[in-house]
Amino acid sequence: FPSHDKYVANFARILPNTSISYHVNAAKVKLLNLESFRSYSARESLFSSAFNKPNFELLVYRPSDDDPGYSDNALKKLQEAFTELEDFADRHEMRIEAFQTPQNAAMRLIEKEAA
């Protein structure tokens, strides 16, 4: 995990025209890994201050909703899968953030670290 006092992230991907359920389940495992790390870090006081608790987030690569490389039906299934993942994250008090390029993910990491 890239981590710092302010931010801890993990990465996943969801791709249409593949086994979307496999990707969703793999992303759920990564969210649970983050949740375990959050619990462990709280028990072990890994972060410098109780007032400086980091945000835990899963960055998920997914094609954009208007990607011409996929059919409307494939993109609809992708959105449904992403919504399922968001609901799972909410139940575990975690965040997920979609990105379409490695540059988007890198900018998210930089922004969160600078915040």
C-alpha cells in the first residue's frame, strides 16, 4: 500500500467483457485488506497522531462511461459492478475512487498526500 500519515491506498481494476465478478471480488478483497490494515494501525498506533488519522481508499481503474471500445451493454454492466463495489466500500466505511489513466491515479495520490 502507498501510505503516509494522511493517506493509505490500494489499487484494483474492473474491465468490461471479462469476468466482471472476478474483478469485483478481487477489489472487495483489497478493500478488506485496507480495512484490516486500518484496524491494525489503530491498535498499534502506527500513525503519528490520533488527530491525524489517514484516509483509506481503493483506487479502481475502469474505462470511462463513453469508451468507444465497449458496447453500451458492457458499459452498463461495468457501472452496475462499480456501484456494487461502492456499496460494499460504504458498508466498510471505506472510499473508492475511479480513474481512467495512470496519470489520474498518480494525481489522486499527490492530491491526497498534499491535503
